Amino acid sequence: MKKILLLVFTVGLFMAQHALAQSRTVSGKVTDQEDGQALPGVAVVLKGTPTGTSTGVDGTYSIDVPANHADATLIFKFVGMVEQEIVVGAKKVIDVALQTDAKQLAEVVVTGYTTQNKREVSGSIATVNAEEVSQVPLASFDQALQGKAPGVLIQAQSGQPGAPAAVTIRGKGSIVGTNSPLYIVDGVQIMADDFSTLNPADFSTFNVLKDAAATSLYGSRGANGVIVITTKRGVAGKTRINYNVQYGYSKAPENRLEVMDTNQKLDYELANGNPYGWTEEDLSKLRKVNTDWEDVFFRTGKTVNHTLSASGGNDHTVYYLSGSVFDQTGTVENTGLQRYTGRANIDSRAGDFSFGLNATLGYSEFTNTIENNSVVTTPLNAIRWTNPYETPYDEQGNYTEIMSGQPNALQELLENQYLRQQLKGVGNAYVSYAVPFWEGLTLKTSWGGDFTANEVNNFIDPSTATGRAQTGRSGSLTRTYAKAFRYTGTTSAAYTKTFGIDHRLGVALFNEVVRYKGNNFGFTGYGLGGAFDNEAGVTPGTADNGYIPAVNGSGSVNALVSYFADVQYGFKERYFLNLGARRDGSSRFGSDRRYANFGSVGLSWIVTDEGFMAGLRDNVLNELKLKASYGSAGNQALETDFASRELFARAVYNGVSGLLQTQLANPMLQWERRTTLNAGFELATLQGRLRVTGEFYNALTSDLFLNRQLSRTSGYSSLVTNVGELRNRGVEMSLEGDLLQLKDFTWSATISLTYNKNEITKLVGNDSEIENGIYINRVGEPMNSLYLVRYAGVNPTTGDPQFYTKEGEVTSVYNPNDRVVVGSVEAPLFGGFGTSVNYKGFELSAFFSFVRGNKVYNNDRANIENPQYLYDNLATSMLTEWRKPGDITQIPRWDATWYNDATTRMVESGDFLRLRNVNVSYALPKSLTGRMHVESIKVFAQGQNLKTWTGFAGFDPEVSTGILSGAQYPALRTVTFGLNIGF
């Protein structure tokens, strides 16, 4: 028996030695030729065999190669890199540096949960390099994205420093629910209102996810699109320090809504009855005064921005640190923003573990003024309304009492204070584990939070009209404090595997929890007196003096739990399949309507990798990709967290407290669902220098949130209900690339174009239309269609106004039953285009954005084209009013009982073309900076919103709500000069 065992052992040893003699191990590391960084996930395949492996997170690999194959060859393949083949020969260590393939659509896109090469993506994702907007002198960077990505419409209703823009992706998909996209910063959800307390110079990329294949992983939060923001990371190597400084100024744009000067206004008053009873002596004195109230209110705003950052690390730990100070005063007196931010990003690796921390802390102070209304005490309305023969101060330097009884708006602006202080912290921490005993399996958990605290201090001076209007209370002080915290926890298991040389599979399973809690409280104290403009000036309230303060407080909470999966499959590196599935549960709906399922499927095909495209690929089409996707996402973002519940409030009747029902319950309220079909192509030509994309989409929102009108006998006018369907259908095109590229000269251009058709396709039951003020939502029409009587001009014989009936006949009788749809405030066509020229470090670039096809209701015009307001200033257009038979004009006779602003007379085109940004820069050559012992030096100057071409009568046609009520704070025209130094 012992002899038999010895024989078996000997034979086994011999066979093992023979096997070892037949193969040997080859190892090495694969890096990026450009920056020397390790490349994980590179496919390493033994040519002509199914044997293969892939590089680990540190870029290393190990593979067995037959010893008796003298011509054994290894193939190194990585998406976006030029494929390399290396003959093994006698080598045991083979290190490879791969270079970027300019012919490939090789951008890396981050979806928030996964990272993919753009070549593999079947969904609709637009990428904007953060460097394009990082130095734009806007306090809320989102405004700078306008026109940069197809399908993304960005409108800024306010020019106040720090005011956010309204962002819409592929049309509005909800009428009552929010249409804002989901914003993700390093995996943490944040609100658009808080961008003014974040430093855009810390951002690295913006990836805009637009269709269901791209957004379905976000389920209930992704119906309106997702903007994924990644912040800058450290790079291994020596510490790199960068300092950027900007100084500049801002001016208000040209006002196209002209008002009368002194002579015009006095002559107009005399022609219309001399309402003030001016004498010749009065007129002689008044004509010597001609106050331009725009000059009184507007000033030259200042912008100062300092940013200092440092990054570096080693093979195991990298870091990025930054700090910034931003100070911008508005073009209106007593407005501005001061912001202080700091960021720390740390990523580290220890064996099979990777972990990191990303955190930012910001503090901002906003000094604001009231805007977007038609209230007489709002200062910005005085630019239009105050007569030019009056002055802000009298001869003694005191505020003037305005003769018409209107407030002295400069006094309202300077003496009343509106201050908001915001503290914001955003951060997350993650741990990732590459399971050593199961190659390709990675476990990860990431937990992050978004904390916002706002403290508001509003002081209403007793001497102002606003303070005096508080009857018997002599001014007020309002203090409020609101805080909100949202945390997001995401845990995942991801498995990737390469099978042979043709198949690559990635499967990821996720669990996510999102919880939000916010609360606020405050008070308003009255009876201000003495020298204090804070709580010390409030008169203590008693039952006798009436100075009892008003107190308030509220809270809100919501939560979301999700389970989802993502599958990515690639075959021969040219056929790709993406599958996504998600189940969400939201606290905003009733117990039997809380959960919903969402999913998507996407396919893409790299056509130019086919053999029959070889000749065309080398000469014309360097890369062509076709893609299609279909899927759904949901919307649960309502104005209130409790829209499905019966709500009560405290009420007092005859001195007794009780409960008052304020909202009916609707347990049937459920998710809005947006289902999207997307198809398109991406191509590259001119050796990858020119890239073109085109996409078609059809997005249908079902179970539409809408305030369904109720019977008046119910005691409630409306109830939020799922009542219909809304469709957005459109086409997107983009082109970008280097049109001319020589040794020292490059000319580049970019174009983005979107056409979107919005239409309500269904309303529930017998409702085919629902009116809301001057809007109507009607089947077959776009949402928020303007519903007005058409204005037919002035009868040249009588001077009376004329209108069109519903049938198109002219009448002198205004009848609200003659209202018709006259257009929509939703813009169907928008985009942007730009160009840049670079020569030996000099660069000149310009970018334009445009909007066409939408309507704007200009209530600002209505306020100064109304003869009933004769005592205040009016528009110069009123000088053309009808005076005698035969006059052809749009302004009826002044004494006609004609005025009604619910007509098309106040509807204007919202079309505009804007020179969004101009940038001139010069980067000093390396030969010079080297002698100065610095890495880089760049000087630049740039202008923002320098010119707008439009026929709109006002400061700015970019009105996101579609109605300009009045008191418009115009967009800033800003010019800054800057310096960037790298060490």
C-alpha cells in the first residue's frame, strides 16, 4: 500500500512540474499615458484564446501564458483608449501605458450610483465641464448652464445676487407638482435654492440625466430629470496649489419699457383734465425737475471672488481642499450677497478597502428687496410709478412726501431691511470593500446629509409707508429661524465580470433610504421705537396697548425607501444592454398607494465597430452609435408633504379655541408617472474632432397632479387629485468640436438646439379644461395656456377700445366669454451656440443663448398703461392715445370706460437672443512660468449678459413664471477681471 501511495505522489509531482513547464505567469500594471494614473478594469486577453482577466483597482494584473507559445500575444483593451497588442516573448513583467483614443466617444459619465463610459451608455446624458462655469461671476451657478446642454431650459426670473434659476429638463411634466430636476452632489440630494451657498469652483462635472434609462435608478425623484454634480478630487503626486481672484462690476440692462419725462407727463396731465390743478407758476417750477428714478435706484454693483485650493496625495490617499470668499453687491441699492465656503474631499485605500469623506460648509448673508409683485410699497415699482417732477429728498435732506400718496420708494428701500443668513453643510462618507475571495464583487455603503439653517431678520421702519400701514403698531421686526436636514443612505453590492474576450457583465443591487425633516418658528413684534432696529426696539405687548406679537411655527417631514437594481451587459465592446428596476415607497401618499415600481431598458450599438464599416470608419465616420431606451420614473414632489391627508388648523370663535378643517383627505392620491421613449445617435468625425448627437423623445406624464375644481357647496374650491395626462415630445441636437486645428491655432464651436411640444392629452371624467386665473389647462393645448379676450385695437372714429368675439368678429363690448387660447408661456424652442479661438495661449470665446415661441403676460406694462393711474407716472406709449376722429392707435381715449387688462394687449413675445458670456484669456508659456517657479499663470477678463436682443417691453424677457407682475430685478450685466496662479 505504501508503495502504491508513493507511486501516485511521484506521478502527481511529475505532472504538476510538467504543467508548470507548459505555462508561466505574466504580471504588470496598466496606466493612463497622459497622467500616469492606474487604470482599473482594463481587459487583458490572451489573443486567440478565451483566457483573460482584468486589472484591479490599482491597475495591476496577473495572467497565465502558455510557455510553448513563442508568439503568445496579450491584448489590452479599455473603453476610450487605443487598444494595444504586445508579444510576450520571454518577458515576465509587462507594464503598459494606454493612450486616449480621439476617435472614440470616450467621455466618462457619472450617474450618481454608477460610473460608465459614454460609449456604453444607452440613455440620454449630457455632460457639461464644470470649468466652463466655475469662474462665471454669478452667485447661483445654475444660471450659467443656460444653452450648454440640449433639453435643458434655464430661466432666471430674478437678478438679485444669489437668486436661483428655474431649471426645466425636456419640458414641464407636472402642473401642481414640482418641475425642478433632482440635484445630486457627490451622492447627496440638495435643493436649488442652496446653490448660492456652494462654491462652483469646487465642481468637476455636471451630468444631466434626461431619459428613463438614465433616471430610472432615481425612481420617484427622477421624473423631472437629474443633474449629477461631482466635485474635484485629489490626484496622487506633489501638492498642487491654485489661487484664483476676480474683481469686477455690474450694471443694470437697458429698460425697454419707457416712462414719461417731466415735460411729457405734465403735458399729458394738462391734456387730460389737469388732475392736480397746476398753476403756471407750479408748472414753471416743476419743469426744472426731471428725476430719473432708475438713476436713483440703480448703482454699479461690485463683485469680488477669491478661491484657494490644494490637492495631492500618494498611491493610497488623495485629497482636495479649498476655501473661497465671494462678495457681490447688487445693482439695486441695499442688495447683495456675501458667501464663505470651505471644502475637504479625501479618498483613501487600504488593501481591499476604499473609503472617503466629502464635505463642504458654507455661510451666506443675503440682503434682499421685495420683487415680482405690483404692491405700491415695493421699491422697484417706483422706477415706473413715481412722477419725474418729484425728488427722493427735499431741500432739507429729508425724504419727500410723494404728492400722489404713493410711498417714497427710496425710503422704503433704504430704511426697511430684509436680511437672510444661511448656514449650509453638505457631506457624505463611504466605505467600499473589494471582496478578495470573489473577484469582481464590491460592497459599498455611503451615507450623506444636507443641512440648511436660515435665519431671517426683517426690519420695517416706523417712518416708512409699510410701517405706517401697520395701524397703531409703528413698524415691526420679524425674526424667523428655519432648519432642514435630509439624509441619504445608499448600500450596494456590485459584481462585474469579463467572460472570455466578448462578454462583460455588471450587476448592482441597491437599498436606499432618504428622510427629510424641517421645522421653523418665528415672531413679529410691533411698536418699534428708540435707536434700536432689533428686538430691543420692540414695545412689550399687553392686552391694553395692542402690541401683542404675532408668533408662528410649522414643521414638515417625509421619507422614501427604495430598492433597485442595475444591469449592464456588453458584447464584443459594441453591443450594450442596460436594465434598471426600482421600487419606491413614499410617506406622502396613503398607505395603499405608497409603493410604486419603475424600470427601464436601453440598447446601444457601436455601428462603426462592424467589419463592413472599416473603410468608412477610417475616413469619414470615426465612430457612430445608435441607441434607444424606454422606461418610467415617478414624481412625488408636491407643494405639501401631506397632500393626501385631512388637515386641521387651530381656530378661535367667540373667544373659544377649536379645530378648523383646512384640507379634505384624498387617500387615492398616488404617484405621477413619467414614461419616456428615447432614440438617438452619436457620431464622431474628423478624427474625433467633431461630435454630433441627435435624439427624439416622447414623454408621457400620467396620473397628473392637478387641483381639481370642486362644487362650491363643499366649502372647498379644489382638491389635489390625479386627473389626467400630459405629453412632452421633442427633438434635441448638439454639435461640438474643433473645426480647424493647426499647430498653434484651434477654432472650436458648439451648438445646442431643442424643440419641445407640450400638450395636455387627458383630463379625468367630464373635465376637458380647468381654468386658473388667466391660464387654462385644456385637452389638446399646452399646459398653462394663456386664456384671454383678444384686443382689436381702437375704433378710429370714437376712440373706444375694440375686442374680438370668440367667432372673430369685432365688438366694442368686453365679454369674458370671448376668451380663447392665445399661446403658452412654455418655450418650445431654445438652445445656445458659441465659439472659441485659441492661439499660443491666447483664447477668445463667446457664448449665446436663445428662446423662441413662448408668450409673456406683461402686467408691468398694464400698471403704467392704465389711464386710471393718471396721478402717477405712465408709459410713453400713452402719449399716442386717441385724441380725435381718424387717429390710428392702440391706446383708446383717456376718459373711455375701457380699461380691462385681461386681454391680449398685454401679451408679448418672450423671444430673445442673449450674449451670455464673453471670455478673453492668456496663459503664460511654460518656459516663462518655469523661470518664475510657478506651475501656471493665466489672466482673463469676462463679461456676463452683455447684450440681449428682444422686442419685450421691460428689463428682461427671461420670465420663468410667464407673468411679469411688476417690480422686476433685472439680470446683472457683469464684467470681471481675474488672475489664476498654479503652484
